[in-house]
Amino acid sequence: MFRLTDVAWSMLALVAAIAYAADAPRYSLGRAATPQEIAGWDIDVRPDGHGVKKGSGTVAQGQEIYDAQCAACHGTFGESNRFMAIAGGVKPEDLANGRASALKRSDGVRTLGTKLNSAATLWDYINRAMPWSNPQSLSVDQVYAVTAYVLHLNEIVPADFELNDRNLTTLRMPNRNGMTTKHGMSSVKGTPDAQGSSCMKNCVTEGRVTSEIPEFARNQNGNLMAQQRQIGPTRGIDTTRYGTAAAASVTAIPVAAPVVTVQDLLARNACTGCHAVDSKVLGPSFREVGAKYRSSADAESYLVKKIKDGGQGAWGAVPMPPQPALKDDDARTLVRWILAGAT
């Protein structure tokens, strides 16, 4: 059998080192990004005003855009249709002292108005990620308008307000004084958020992985069993079955299989976030889908696959996310209901 000698190995290592040194500035990986490519990603707007784009928009203009592209997910008045509630909980005294009183209570309302300490952060997020079905499709002026309307929903600006690049960073947010950098994050010099001393008696020798939910938070956002992550198969546990926080161990409480109805399946899989029974939302109505495919011989198998795999183009440019965690029997139940007229 052929074997490389120590000398041969040394020679190969030397050749590799010379080749690496000759190309050290680039490491033979890719190329430097062009200014145009960097500009495409460098779109963040910071609370201090860095990156602010020139433009403007009024509350009235923002309401028109919001009603057309945002209300389906966030509610007509920001109260939420299965997605984050973006309005509510702001009190007049919060605007005066800059600390959201709702955040001081365990059951307080968590919204954009009570949590954000800068209007620029709201502008930045809407500009980068909204609307969910077509992010970065809004113009700069439209982003200003939608931001103005969301601020108005939180009673931060009046109905006749115009938001622009000159006043974006000057708005006094309800929680502007609620953020601190005095704690010990990334530094041993600051004061840590948590105080205490190390316990060196009766220490646990073997860890046990469990999941606990504080009593006040168990059903703060509804029963987790009836919700589903947009990506991946993970489902929530039945939080209504928890009597106390101490009993909140995932493995300690058996969960009986619930009786599943069509309405349960629609809610659990977030179908109604994009579809309605007889009117178009982000996607076609269930009755439109039934009418289109009812006469096809393979309608049931086609629609089952379509629901589980997702897709784009059959009803427009808005993509339908896949539902890999949906059971075949549940998918067939939904499809038969749709083909029968969605009644």
C-alpha cells in the first residue's frame, strides 16, 4: 500500500501554505460587496435618526393603506385578528412621564404603543417587514402614513397629524423613558438586573427539563393548543388544563384529544387569517375555491396537496404558506367542507 512519507506530508503542507498566503486577502471566498448591494441591505432606521428617509404621510392617508393591507391581520382598530395587537393600553399620564403604566402590571396590555420607546423603531419595522404577504412593497411616503395612523390608534398623535423625516425622531412616546442601559448587559461594570447570592447547599445533581408558564400568563394570548407556528410542525400545549403555575409541566399533565370540528381546524391552522367563507381577504374565499375545483375529478387530492405544500400563482402573487404539520385526515376534512360549499 502506498504511504506518504513525513517529508511528502511536509511538502504538501508547504505548497498549501504558499497558495493560501498568495490569496490571503480574499481567502478564495466570494468577492467584496458593491456599494449598490450594500445599500440594498442598509435600510435600517435607528432611534437616533441614522438612516431616516425623506418623505411624509398623514394619518388619513395611513388609514386607507392600513384598512386595505393591515387590518386583515391586526384588526380594524389594531385590536388583532390572530396577530399582534398593535394598539391599546396608553394612558394620558404615560405620554407625560414617558413610562408605560401597563408594563408595570403582570396583566397589562402589551402593544406597540406601550412597548416602543421610539417612533423610528416602528417606522423601521413597517418599512422592512410589512405587509406580511409582500414586505418592502410600500413606498417611503406610504410607510410614513401607516406609521402615523398606528401612532394615532395609540393616541400618540392627533387625527390631522402629518409624520415626516423632520419630526419622526422628536415624537414623545409613552415608554420613551422605559428603557435603560445601566444594567450589566455585556459588561461586568454595570449593575445586574437580577440580585442574589449563589446557593451552595443541597445543590441539584441531575437536571430535569420541564416547561413552566407563570399563572398570570397562562392564557394571556389564548389557549396555545389552538394556535400553530407559521413555520415548522411545533404546536402549543393545552394551557387551559393548568390549574396553577406549579402544575405547568408539559410531561406531568396528559392532554385528552379534543373533538375537532371544521371551525377548530380553520382556527388552529390560521386559515381565517387569509381566507373568509364568502369574501376575499389576502386569498380567495373558501366558496370561490370550491366553485373553481368542484367539477374536477381529482379536486380532493389536488387541494389536500395544495394545502399541505403551499404555493403561489393560482390565485395571484400572494403566496400561501405550507402546512406540513396538518394531518392528511384533517386536510381532507377541510377540503370536503370547501367542495361542499363551505357551509
